[in-house]
Amino acid sequence: MCTMTWFVRDQGYELFFNRDERNSRHRALLPAVTLLAGVQVVAPTDTDAGGTWIAANQFGVTVCLLNHYQFEQIESYKDWTSRGQIVRHFSSAAQVGDVATHFSTLPLSDYRAFRLFVIEPSGANCLCVWDGHAPRIEHNVSSPKSSSSVDASHVKGLRRALFRNLGLAELDSTRAYLAYHASHLPSRSKESVCMHREDASTVSLTHVAVTAEQVQVRYADGAPCKALLGEPVGIARQSLHYDPSIRAFS
């Protein structure tokens, strides 16, 4: 139950992520800077399971998780590992290729179905998909991406149609994208990007802005139709340099 959009700019991008959750889940911790595998990472924390659904690092790489409800495994008895740990696992990646290379090495059968989106400052991205049966990777996918635990095909189709009808694919306007994420079109319901149901709702909006100099994360702690984005949590962006002696980036 989430919606993610992004647009690419010179040497960077902006990404927007609505987190939709059941009312029974606890409030998340606000985004903070942590050090993971020697890399600075900005991420909120899911207080129910300790992981996260979005993380941006000093290289300008952002990793996001969307559940894949329509492909949930049948086994309801399994002691699943939290999918939020996957984001933490890959949040120190220096580039999209690092995640794509190691995705299939995860013990995927320990996780419920998910889609893992990764984007780097060049705009290159990939979507790592685990449908509960076989992994696959889609490269350079287009915005938006969405998930819903109720009537998924219908809801996702409406959100894509709204994105298209607003002409957002041709825009790089922060204001226009924020308006989309706060939208109640076609109605304030399970269908809207800012989602409202009796048992669940949009509980936060995360905005990541990557430039040549820095990585900033702003967070609305509540439904974006009401909650305002807080002050940015920023870190300096570190560029990768190709070292021909080791044929790798450093």
C-alpha cells in the first residue's frame, strides 16, 4: 500500500514516497543519519520490525520497498524475515549495479513477495522483483510505482491514469509532484494516492532530493493531505571515481 514517483534532473533526481499502512502499526521514527557498512545513510525506522521502507545514502543512491500483495506466498505459517531489512541491507550501495548483482543472492524464500526499487544520480534505476516463486530484475522502469492490498489492479491503474492525465511524466516540478501525493482524486478512499480506508491510510510522505552537492530527505509525519514536510535531513554527496588500476569505482 504505497505510491512512489520520481523525476530526473541534471546530476540528480527527486523522489516522492507515500507510505500506506494499517492503523494497527506503530508510528515510525523520523529520518536520521546512520552509518551502515561505512556509508552515511538517511532513513526513517519502522518501529514494529526495526527495518525501513526507504533509505538514501551519501552516493545519492535511494532504495525503496513496495510490497507485492498480489503475489503473496500461500504459506501463512512461515516465520518471515521483515522485508524492511532488505532496504537496510542494500542501503550502502554505491550504484544500481551493486544491488542488481547481489539481489539474487538473498535468501528470497525467507521473505514475502516484494519489489525493491533502486535509483542513482544519473537517473538509472532498477526494480528487483520477488513474486514468491522466481526473482527478476527490470531496468530503467518508469514512474509511478504503486501497491495496494485491496483491489490492486484497479487501484494501481487509477493512480497511473491520474499521473498521466496530470502530465507529470513531462514535468520536473516539486510542487506538482507533492500535489499528486496529497491528492484525493478520484475520491478520498482506497483509490486515491493519499489513501484513506477504515483499516489503513497513508501515514507519511518522504521526499528525497539529490543534487551534485548533497542528499536531502524531508518527511511528512502523517497523511500528506494534512501533514507538512519537516526540515530536511541532509548529508554531503560523495561522487564515485573510476579507478582504472582496479577497474572499479571508488
